[in-house]
Amino acid sequence: MKGNVVCITGGANGIGRSLVEEFSKQGAIVEFMDMDGVGGNALSKKLNTEGYSARFHEVNVGDPLEVKKAFTTIREEHGVVDVLINNAGVSRFMSFWDMKPDDWNSILSANLSSVFYCSREAAELMKDRGGCIINMASTRAFMSEPDTEAYSATKGGIVSLTHSLAITLSEVGVRVNSISPGWIQTEDYDSLRDMDHEQHPSGRVGKPEDIARACLFLANPDNDFITGENLVVDGGMTRKMIYKH
């Protein structure tokens, strides 16, 4: 990744923060976006102090005008984007019966529309020189708990949008894949119970760095035969049959 321009959305916290840190440490020039101005600026300052290159943009990626403005700044600075990771999203769960249209639309905007907006802007800077887009889906695209309709719909949409973009953007040399994380504990990992780990065939709950390594794998230009794919990273949890006795 040394010298590659890597854009990451939702980079101030959780999985996104790990992505920003890991790609920076791999030598990438990281441009990351988030609505959390305090967290984003603090992370950018920390990484630059340590000698890495990470610039923060305070952006609502569900707003196409804000997205275009951020990518205009990136184009003026670098002229290109090599990798885009669409990681931004919200995981608000609420009653199916009580959900208001504004609730539904805000989740779709943050999680799904943002992928379309950012991918189109990034692809303009990847045209005919190649590039890689990675979209963060979820195992909830394929399995659910109650009252997760909006979130699950967006993640299923991301998987479908991924293979559609992979076909469209193949004409300009851009690969597009998605990752579906399972249970990824972003904080208080040591507070997890034995039973939390034991329900995973891998023997443990996932960590943000597990997803970062998967992104590094898909972003590697040597893996140019992988496109239109969804990579499930869940410790085998969705492959385990569960019976109640």
C-alpha cells in the first residue's frame, strides 16, 4: 500500500478507525471521512505525529454534495484514488411497528446511498488506471434478528450494489468487492463471556483488525482476479447449525 491514496468512510471509530490505522501503517496516504469531528481530528493528529499520512474530512457521506466536496479536495491534492473503503454506517435497530419514514430514510441514506455516492466520485479518479472499491456489508444481509429491517435492507443492498458496480466498473479497470463482518467487538473485548467466544467455530469473537486484514487482502493489486465477491468474515458463525434441545 506504500504511496497508494486510500479513502475510508466512517474512519473515526470502531472498524473504521482500525482501517485508518492499519492502512496508514502500511504506508498508504489515507484520506478518511466521518461525522465525528472530534474523534476524526484526534486520530488524524495522532497518526501524523507518529509519521504517517492521514487527513480527516468531516463529512456526512449520505449527502451527495458533501461527498463531492470532499472528493474535489482529494482530487486537487492527489489527482487519483487507488482504494476506496465504504465503511460508514449506522446500526440503529427499532420496532418494525413504530419506525417512521424519516428513520427508514436516514438509515438507508447513511448505509446504502453513501456507498453509491462515494463509489461514483472515487471511480472518476480511478478511471482507466485501475482501482479497488471495498464495501462493508454484514452477515445481517443473510440472517436477522427482530426489528433490524432497515439495517438488514441496507446491508443486503450493499451486497447487490457491489456485484452490479463490479460489472459496470470493469469497463474502466476498477474491482469492487464487499466484506460481511459477523460479530466484531469494537470495545471492551475483555468483558466478553466464554459463551460469547464459544459460539464461534473459530473459538473467539472478532476484532476490528480482523476486518482490516481482510481489506488489505482485497486491496492488494496482486489479487486482481477477485471482483464482484462478498467475503464473509465471521469466525464461521453463520455456518454453524443451532438446535434447541
